[in-house]
Amino acid sequence: MQRVGIRAFRANVAGFTPKSLHAPLFNSAIRTFAAVPDPAVERKVVNVDRELPDPFADKKLNKRYFWVYAVGVTLSCALIFNYEKTRSPIINSVLYCLRRSDVAKAELGPNIGFQSSWPWIWGPLNTVRGDIDVVFGVRGDSGAGKLRLKASRTSKLVPFDVHHFTLETADGTVLDLMKDPTLDFEL
């Protein structure tokens, strides 16, 4: 058996090219589309012949742009975080239980959901830290109200301890949904 040095091996590998790289596409001649240089046409050099504008010349307008940008970013972040709250598993579970509750159906009617197509959920919803204290509007076919949920937990290993889970209707009646016998609510 003949021993080949590493330099000879690298030279053989570096010189290897597969035949498929040299094969013409669709068995037709390879065409190039490079432009033929014309000696009569000169290349124009691009120069900036004028002074560039000073970005600090109009400070008042720049301050307005900054504040519009800051308000826009803040508003966008608030909308994104609220959207995340509306899609939270906790909120979905609360709405599911509310739709199954006979007390809520008697007050709000069937088809219970968010009060508007762009719901706003007030309060913290931090399941990692174990802090839930949310208020949001709900409505059914015959009425509307505000749902309040306050729950906490001391550790990730234990379930949430629900302090109150109430529905306040438009006429001011407060219904304690924890006392509803048809509702088995647990977080």
C-alpha cells in the first residue's frame, strides 16, 4: 500500500470539480450577457456638486418628528402587549368558564365574548411571577359587564389561588362566579 502525503491529498481534493458543474443547462450552449465595452462611450464619474443638507438646521421640526416617533413606538408597544394578554391561556380559560356559567348566561345571555372587537385588558397578567389582577369588558346577546379576576400563587409548583372572580353587570349588580355551582374554575 502506497502512502500519500497530506499535501498531495489536498492538491487532489482542491483540483476536483464535479462534471455537473461544467454541463450545459438544458443541453444548449452557454450564453453570456456581458456588454461589449464601447470605446466611444465614456464612463461618467458621480460627484456630489452641492452641499449636503444640515440635519440640525431645523431643530424645532426635528423635535416634532422625535415626539411623533416616540408616541408611535409607545402606542405600538402598548397595543402589542395588550394583544398578547388577549391571547393568553388564562384569558381564554376565563372566557371558556364564563360561557359555561349559568349565572353569567342568565345575566348576559348566550354568545358571551369580549365587549369589543379590540378588547383592552387592564391590570397585570404575569403568570411567571404568579400575579393576575385583570379587568376587561364582556358582553352577551342581552347584556354587557366587566369581568374581574384576581389570583396569585407562591410557587410555580402550586396552582393559582383565586381571590375573586366576579362579573359586574351594566346595572351595577356584582355576581360572584366562584359561588356558581355549575362552574368548576381552577387555574
